[in-house]
Amino acid sequence: MVKALLLAAGFGTRLQPLTNEWPKCLMPISGRPLLEYWLQTLKSADIREILINTHFHADKVNAFLARAQFAEWANTVHEAELMGTAGTLRANADFFRSHKTLLIHADNLCQCDFNSFVGYHLNQRPACTSVTMMTFDADAPRSCGIVETDVQGVVQAFHEKIANPPGKRANAAVYMLEPDVLEWIELHPEVSDFSTEVLPQYIGRIATWHNADVHRDIGTLAALRAAQSDPIPEHSWVDNDEWQVEFESSPIFRAINNQIFMESSNE
């Protein structure tokens, strides 16, 4: 069985002032909240045991997830203080232990053949690997974590936000993990960040699967604007329940839907 952790607790500081009032994980993309696309993707892959961490604007995320279509299979865990990506896995080890785990940064918009990604890890990845990392081709490689791989697609090196990276193949921050990865994290309680502290321990044991469709970090106002034009799937759930009606009447929704954004020095 595959279980999933959706990381949705961040502050989204680069999206201020929008995130002063609304969580990054629920920012509207073509009229629907970003987190809904992730839940739709996981449902289509028949992954029904999901944990979502909350912190910033947790009340708004909880209200979104309390809707009937999510209530019985999308579980939340609140972090009074952020524990880091590896820390969240360790704190919820009982939920994930002995299972294959999807670790997903839910503040990215991702559209691809997700069943193929999961299937690659389960049935096709090189035998020496414990992690499958989704990759994408970055428009701005200097701002991303660029990966170097061998002929089998196994990661040999990382280049994190350097001036002249050797290519544009980037880490998409979507992973499938074998149980031994969680075991390693549990044995190292000093570790809190997955990408900088865990992944380097697995160089030579990280397979890659490339997303040639849509992958976008919506962390800036410019990226959030651009995401409104990305191709997205049809909705899986009703359009007019009480939460969606309130969402569509909110100032955040109206601003984004009408392409009205305040300029930011972070763009």
C-alpha cells in the first residue's frame, strides 16, 4: 500500500500580501484551490490514505478539508511549530511505517501521468534505488535544484541554486520513498530537512522520473499569474457546495481570477 504526505504548512512569504489572508496551498488556479488538484491526482492514482500537515492559516485548510468529498480520507496533523520536511515524516512515523510513501510539496502545481510515476517506482526503477524523484525542465535553472544522473537516470549529484548549473533537469520535490528511508530518518533525530539532509545520503540510490507536462512552483505573484493559463483537468467534485461558493466570493479569489495583483519586489 502507498500512503501520502502532502506538505501544506508553509508561510508562502513570497506571495505576500495574498498569504497574509489566505494559505498558499489554497491559492486559486483556474478557479479551484491548488490543494484540490493534488487530492484529485491522488484519488485518480487510488491513493486513499493521505496525511496533510497544517500550521499557517490552519483553520482555513481544515475548513476546506472538512467537505464531504475529503472528510473520510484526507487526514490532517497540526504542527504548532514547523518541524521541517523530514521532521514531519518522523513525527508521523506510525502512520507511514512499513509502507511506501509519497512525499509531496503541495505548493507546486503538477499535472502529469501520475499513475506512471507511481508505477515506475513500484515496477521499473533500478534495483539499487530507494527513492524515486520526479524531475522537470526548469525555465530558470539557477533558481532550482538541478540534478545530474547516470544513463539509468540515477542521481549522481545535486547543484542547488548555483550560477551556472550543468543543465536544466530539476528536482520537482515529489518523491516516492521505500520504508528504509523513513527508518533512516528515525535513526537520525537531528535531521529536519528532507532535501538538504536526507537526499544527500541517498546519492546513487535515487531514481528519477521526468514530468514533461506541467510543473510550476507558484511561490511568486508572477508564477501564480502564469499558472492561471496552465492546462488543468476537469473537476472531480461538485462546483457549488457552500465552501466553494464562499471561496468564489472572497477577495483573494476575485483578485486572482481577474488577474489583479499587487506588484512585489520578490518577482
